Amino acid sequence: MADSHGGDVLSLVALIDACIKGGLLLGTVALLGSALFRRWVAPELASGGPSSGNAHRAINAVSSVGTTADTPTASSTHSPASIARGLRGWAWVGACLVVVLSGLNLTNTLLEALGYVDGSLFADYLFTTTHGRASAVRALLAVLLAVLALLPTGRLSDVVVAVASVLMLGTFSILSHSAASGAGLPLLADLVHATAAVAWVGAIMLSATLPVWHARDRVWLAPALRRTSGLGLIAVIVLAATGVFLSVLHIPAPDALVATPYGQSLLFKVAVVLTLIGLAAFNRFQMLPDFLSGHDTASLARAMRVESVLLLVVLAATGLLTTSPPPG
């Protein structure tokens, strides 16, 4: 009975750890995805700059002559200001998740190892261990990126956001299974894998959840979706290459895929990713051309929301994967 109770406790701790890490990944996607969307994927949608002003002038010019059912009007479209507020909201929600869950992750680690935690122990672990320092740097970078989300975009701030984003993802890679395999190529592959994943998930999630799917938002939405589709294609190629490399690194033999918790978690993640790639291909080669040729936005919006849900499942599977030691 005691062994059974101990096993239940360990299982609960592992589940809590997986939930915390999954939430950390979700917060990271929300924070970095909002920056990616605002600055590179859809600057026309996310700012009130020249592109948006030109679009409004074009809409107003058409409106002065007359409108049709497919003609966007200034009053019927979502304003860039409202979309920018949505992006800032995502950035701050993501930053809060990263800060809070980074702290909870440290607390849970201490509880799992020692059975208790206090302020002095937490501070000592925070400043003297790689895990603690990486978590502290991640939290500081999250706050910096959230503050930058409130400021106007520009070349300098774009560079700062890009560097801070890569550094933030590096705080995950330095604690990953790949880091245990040694610095160099495994660590770089993990960082590139994480960057591609966050870019893809972030672009899709923001596209699916922001209020940009009104039929008359087509004038701004089309270029954003083209960029999202191109980004997704590049991300899938990068994820496939780095994923195969990391799997070979961590799985010493094929039977470990079915005989170990790590292998089983990896198989589940791969199955979801393959399903996701199929849906993404359908969206890219069927739904997006239909939308660009003038079909309604509702079908593509639904398909992208399904895609975003599957991407969230991948994040959950990744959180579970990080709690299982590789068999190698």
C-alpha cells in the first residue's frame, strides 16, 4: 500500500510538472507569437501606420462612390487599433504566464526533490543553479518583451525583440534533454526546433483568435495569411529536419519508442504533428486559394481554429515529453 501511495504521489507530481511546462510553452507562444504577428506577419493589421492609413483611404474612396457586399467599408472593418490592443493583451497574458509558471516550476522542482520549500531555499536555488538562473532570465525577458509590446514598432525595437525572443527560447534549450547531450549541435538543434515551433504556433494561434475574420477585413487579412502560410511551410521543413535529428539523438533503439514513457510521448506528439501537417497542407493548397479568389472567410477561419487547437495539443504533448527522461 505504501509503495502504491508513493507511486500515486510521484505520478501526481509528474502531472503537475507537465501542466506547468505546458503552460510555460503556451505563455511563451502567446508572448512571442504576438510580437511576431505584430511586427512581421501582419503589420498592416496590427498598427495604424501608413499601410493601414492607405487602406482606410482606399476604402473611403470606394465608399464615396458606392459599396457592394464584398467591398470593405471603414465602419465594417475592425480597426487596427483594436487589433493592436488584442495583441498587447496576448503579450501581457503570455508574460504573466511565463513569470508565474517559471516560479511554480522552480517550486515544484524543490518540492519533488526535498519535499519542502521556503524563501531562503528558493532564493538559493534561484541564484546558484542553472535551472534557477535560466528561469530568472526568462522572467526578466518576458517582462521586457511585454513592455516592448506597448511601444511603437521600428527597426531598432524589431532587432531588440528578435534578440530577446531567441534568448528567451534559449532558456528552455539550456535546460532541455539536448543540453544534457552536450553543448554544440544538439543544443543548437533544440533552439532552432523551438524557434520554428513557436513561430508556427504563434502565427496560427494569433491569426485564429484575433478579431480579423469579418468578411470585409479581406483587404488586410489576405497578405497576413500569405505570410502565415509561407512561415508555416518553412517551419514544417525545419521542424522535420531538427525533429529527426533530436529523435535519433535521444532514442537509442526503435523498440524504445514503444517500451519507454519518453518514446510513447514522442509517438503521440508525432501522430498529432502529422495530422496537423495534413490539415495545414489542406489549408494552404485548398482553403487559402479559395479565400484569395473571393470565397467567404468563415471556412478558412474554422479550419485555422481547428489547426490552432491541434497545435495546443502539441504543446501539451511537448510538456509531457519534457518530464520524461530519454531512454538513451
